Amino acid sequence: MRTVFKTSYDADINLFRHRAQAGWYALLALLAVLLPWLVNVFWLGEATNMLIWAIAGMGLMVLVGQTGQASLGHAAFLAVGCYANVLYQQKLGLPFILSFPLGGLTAALAGVLVAIPTARLHGLYLAIATLAISILVDDLIVLSAPLTNGVQGLYAPPISIFGLTIDRYGNPYLFYWVVLVVAVLVVLLYRNILRTPLGRAFAAVRDSEVSAKAMGVNVAKAKAVSFGISAGITGLAGALMGHFAGIFNNETFNLLISIQLLLMIVIGGLGSIHGAFFGAIVVAILPQAIALARDAVTGALGVSSIAIPGLETAIFGAILIVFILFEPAGIYGRWVKIRTYFELFPFYRRDMFRRQRSYLRTERMR
Amino acid sequence: MDVLQLVVSGLANGCVYGLIALGFVLIYKATEAVNFAQGDFMMLGAFVCLGLTNAQFLGLPFWLAAPLAILIMGAFGYGLEVVVIRRMFGQPQVAVVILTIALGFVLRFVAGLIWGNQPVSLESPIAGRDVRFGGVVLGLDEVMVISVTVLLTVLLYFYFNRTRLGVAMQAASQNQLAAYYMGIPVKRLNSLVWALSGMVAAVAGILFASKGSIEPSIGLLGIKAFAAAVIGGFGSLPGALLGGIIIGLIEPFSARYIAAGYSQVMAYLLLFLILVFRPHGILAQIHSKKV
Amino acid sequence: MTALLELEEVTLRFGGVTAVDKVSFSVEEGEVFALVGPNGAGKSTLFNLVSRFYDPAEGDIRFRGESILKRAPHEIARLGIARTFQNIELFEQATVLQNLLVGRQRHRRGNLVSEMLFTPFVRAEERRHREAVEKVIDFLDLQAHREQYIAGLPYGVRKVVELGRALAIEPTLLLLDEPASGLSVEETQDVAFWIEDIKTQMGITVLMVEHDMHLVASVCDRVLALADGKMLALGTPREVQGHPRVIEAYIGAHGRSKVMA
């Protein structure tokens, strides 16, 4: 086990706890940058998809994991970001370099607009309100067909940055790098939020609203800011999703996507950046794993490959049930336990991470 | 005449929403858990009945199959509580929500595997018949749905307010630990509530299937029913029915008088507005926390 | 000495019950003032009124001569009024250090953008906050628990962390809701010393609710006894303890003579 001697307050403020940790992340970053030379185009596409989901996951994580506000409607912000980005390019002729951040900003604004009327809602009730938002946005896209082209959907043009054309199929590695840069920037932003009064205000709202108020935190404002940041990041992911998919409509961002996003960060582990990435890996890899397994089975049986509708979501659901029952802290929680086991070997105790179980306290009293 | 038919079909739809919502509210009232898979319970109940009675499966007579399906769903609810939900003890409400959403995915998949993903019809004696009230012709299925729903709501209302077991269930939800100390078998009560909720879902499913064809994805109706429960006031049984009827009526009328695309929009807009302006529903049950 | 906090004819009703009935008193700058009385007397309700969690039906509450009734709950801490809670309301999923740092919200000077970019100014601010919090940690001997999560801490330590979090606000007025309830004799002794130091060294005015009359008698300058939301007696601890109406309220209503012994 490594002992860190802290000699200044900066040791607790800096991004990395010690040199070795910084080294590991540098190695990871290097691997990520070099990925186009390490895997083929198909898997590079999957990696890109994973990163986009991770960005969306981080967006939702700010709200759910950091501020404790459950949202079942984040696909709405994916949609706002995606449509805004493409419409700014098509209708206003803005370049990607402007339309992309503006798309995120538009989604952030939408987030704040949702947060203001729902500031009084807690837990379950907020989840329902956001669920309604997700369904409403889905319908609104169809109803405002002149702008959004309704169910026919819109076509996302290739990204153009300073004359350089970036297309998912034309030059996938460039597209991958764009996504990687966005992902890294979002991680930095997220880390900065965590180590400032802003992040602590979020945590205060998450753990006890009453006492947050008594500490001088403007709870309604903190929720609105959290919603804004969360929706903004999610909107960026939505814009990238649009460019990744090429063509999209209201169905691309329906309620099931909202639900999947929430389930994803729960599987990954609530309250950590790692959780968003682990969850995204599961979401991105699962369809491939199922396809491989199915091919293996059908190959062994000698029958032609058949598609089973709902299999993917069902397996996803089953994984989630297993996690909620046996490892509520998600993949990241399990990872921390395994790491601690090796760090402390042979002194790890089984009850080290045991949580206190409490009897239900009524949530009717708020 | 036209309007009357809209009202009756809206009422019938609303009653199905109300019945599913009743299932939500039952569990919420007694355990404060929220079963997001309630719609899928309903779907499963419909398919179990279909599997028992339709000629291509077991072919039992309907009047035997229906109570059997209700019992099976009761057992299913009981078993689910014992095996899965009980482990969630002490975890936040939203964790149960997420768990049951995932459960819904699994249930829809399993139903699709067993009964297929194509729309099928239940061979029900109340399907496709008419009844006359004076000069008005109404579908027997719709009349049945409305009357059974009202009857069930009244029964459950009295159950919770007048019987020992019902009052004990409510007490347990307010404070499990205190209820446990008072000698109330909290765990068994929770299982019983899930069983009850499964049975109500089966009734809803059978009635719904009598009105038209079913497929696994009808489980998603649960979301609409959930909106109904919230509009009516979560935790209130008459509220659930009221909410269901409101949504059931809004849908056909907004589709008719605004535009086809608006039927869903208006329902969820109402839900959102209710949450903003009267967060705890029309028949509210929530108080402020004391510090 | 001037009045720091003044309550004037404050009344609060819950439905038909009058929880606080025309209560008036003022807390002078630099004193330790205690509210005592049987359970349900309205002591914590008064705290919640000052915290602006409840709106009084009648009357006025003034801090430094200005009415606070127009203020939102979160503005109270910014005015310099800190409080603790009877049933500990800490941020469970955060460390002791983070809990104390939340107390620094009042002194936050960075804006949204600078914090998201973590500019050098924000870093300097963080160091400043940390320094202030470390002073509190030293004062309350919390060094050993700095990095621990609240969820795993014993009751006694949580109680101290709550006090620390309120002190991190650097308040002018500190409201302590039963600071010694559930603590051992030794821990209560610590609390008595701390309150003494908070008053004399930090110059913070203290308003507290407490059942332990030994603690009240040893640290408080003045005491207000309440019962059923009404004022019974106001004066030094000795005067109030011997007041016939106070004795009657305890023995007559609840038979809790031991508390007053």
C-alpha cells in the first residue's frame, strides 16, 4: 500500500493523488490517442460510440450522482443538443466549431428551464417529471415537423473544422479524436466541479437539503445549475451522437434511451466519473457480445442466425438487477474493492465496505 | 352520440389505466416502494390468462382460466417480493424504481419468448358483445371494465381503511421499525401487498385483453398508468382511479378536437403541470419533514 | 452591549395548535443564551423560525436591528447565523473535511465559470477555505477523522462535526440545538469548554436549546424557559431554575423533576 505524505493543501486540491497515479492516467491517455493504430475500423467505431455514451453518462452523473436528482428524461437533452447543433449548421450556416458548443449551451438552457419549475420536486417525483419531459420532447419533435422534419428525421452533415472534413466513415480516426478531445475536456470540467464550492454545494443538496439551506446553499439555484451543466454535457453528447449516426429522428432519443442512460450509470457506479465510463463500456460492448454469442450458438447448432427482439435490453436489465441486488455501488464499487484487496493484501477484511442497513424512513415527510 | 361513445371508450381505457395505477398505489401505500413494472405485471396477467384459455395453448374454459390467472399472478407477486424486492431493504426509493424498470425489460422479453411478439387476441366471452341501455348501445367489454374497476377500487378502499390487515399495512409503511416493534409482521405484509398488486394487475390485464389484441409491449402502458397515479395523487386509491379516468378521457378528446398527434402530449403536459403546481397530486398525502 | 437577535411577539400555528405563542426575547451580543423547557415547548420551532424554515403568523424577528422575515432560508447563513440540528443533519456521503468545507459557502467568491475552469484564483480560494477549516479541525480535535466518511462515524463524533461545520461558517450568532444530547459525561464536558471558548476566544454569540441543566448552568449567561409555546421565565440560570412556574411546568406537566434538579 502506498503512503502519501501530504506537505501542502495542494496535495488534496490537485487532480492526481501521487505521481504513480498521474503516470497510469498518462499511459491510458497515450493508449487512447494511439487507438486508431491498435484496432481495426469496426472496433474504432465501437470505441467512439463508447466515448459518446460516456460523455452522456457524465452529464447525467453530475445530476444523479453528484446532486442526487434522479432524471428519467435525459434523452430529451440529447435530442436538444443534437437538433440544435445540426439546425445551427443548416439554418444559420454556422461552422461546427461554433454550432457544437452552442448546441451544448442550448441544451444547458433547456436544462435550466426544466429545473426552475421542478425545483420543489424530490426523488421519485422529479423522476416522473423528467420522464414526462422525455416523452413530450419526443412528441414535440414530431409536431414541429417544419423545423425538425418530423419522423423522417434530419441528416447530419460531415463535421468541418477549418476546412478539414471529418466524417465517421470517410476518416473514422479523425472523428474518434474529436470525440476523445471532447471526452477529456468534459472529464476535466467534471473534476473541477468536484473540487470547488460548486461541487460541494451539489453534494450538500444530495445528502440533506435542509442542512444545505442552513449552510447558505441556495438549493433551488444549485439544482438549476446542476441541471444546466448536466443537460449541457448531455447535449454535447447528443450532438456527437447525431454526427455518429448520420441520420436521426425523434425515435433516436425516445424514453427508452433516457432509461438506458440512467441504468447505464447505475451499473457503472453512481457518483464517480469512472462509473460513467464503465457503464458506457457495458452499453457499447453488450450488443457485440450478444452477436458473438448468438453466432457461436447458431454455428454450433447449425441453424441460421435468428434475431430475438428485446434480447439486448433484457440482458441489460438482468445485468442491472444483479448489480442492484449484489453490488449497488456498481462496477466501480467492485473495482475499488478489488483494488483495496490487493493494496492491503493480506489484510483486507470482508466487512470493510459494509454499509449500515437502515429501516425504511418514510419519504412522505419532506 | 358521437361524444358519448368517446366518453365511454375513454372511460374504459381510463379504467384500465386506473387499475394498473391501483397496483402502483397499493404497493406504494403499504411499502413505499414504486413498482415500475406494474404495466408489465398487467401484460403478464393478460398473457397467463391467454395461455390458459386460448385453444392453441391449454384451452381451459374462460371462467376457470381467469381466476386461475389471477391466482398465478398473486403467487408471482408474492414470490417476486420474497426473492428480489426484500433484498432492497433500506435502499433508496429510486433504487427500487430502477430495479423494477429493469425487471420490466426482462418480463417483456420472457413474454415475447413464450407467447410471441405478434398481436394476439384473448378468447374472452365478454369480447365483441353489445349491451343496450335504453336506446344506447355499448360494448359489453367496456361496461365490464368500468364496473369491475369501480367495484375493485371501492373494495380496496374499504380494505385499507376498515380492516385490521389493511390498517396494519398502512402503519408499516409509515415506519417499518415502529410497526415491527408493535408486532406487525412487516415482511409478510410486504409480500402480501405485492401479491395483491399482482392480482389487481391480472384483473386489469384480462379486462384489457378483452377489449382488443395484446402483445408484450403493452407493458409500456404502465408508464401512462403511472402518470395517472401521479395526477390522482400518489398513495390515494380513489386518486389512482380518478387519474386514470382523466388520462383516458383526455386522450380521445385531444386527438379529436386538437389534432391526432396531441393525444399523448396533452396527457403528459397535464402530468407535468400537476407536478409543478400541485406536486402531490389532486388528492395529496404528503407532509413537510420536521427537523 | 447591543441586541444581536430580537424576537418580538412571535407566534406560529400548525393547524389549530399554537406552537409558539407571542414569544419575545433578545440575545445580546457576546452572551450565551439558552432556551429550556419540556419536550414540545417550542424550542426547536423557534430555531426553525430563525432559520426561516417556518414563517411566523405574527411578530417580527430582527438580526442586528433588521427584520429577517424577507430573507430566504439560505440567506440566513450569509448574514452570519449558523446552526446545528437536533437529529444531526450531516452530508452522509461526504468526508468530514468536505462537510466542513460546505460551511464555507458563505465565503465563496469564485463564479460558475472560474470554478469550472479552476483558475488560479479559485485555487487560492481553495487554500484559503482549507486553512479556515483546518483551524476548526484543530479547535475541535477532529484531525483523526478528517478523511473519514460521515456514514461510518460514531454518534459522538458526528455531533462534533456538526458543531465544526457551523463554526466553519465563521458566524456571528451560533444556534446549537441540543449540543449535548446523547453524549457521555466526558463529551458533554468537552462541549462546555468549547462553548466557553467560542464565546470568549472567537467572540461568537450563542443561542442554544439544551435539556442538561448542569451544562446550561455552567455556560449560559441567561436562560428563557418555555412551555407549550409560551414564555415562563427569563433570567440567569439560577433565577429560572428556582422560578415557581418553571418548576410547575416540569413537575406538573411531565413529571421531569430530575432534569431540573
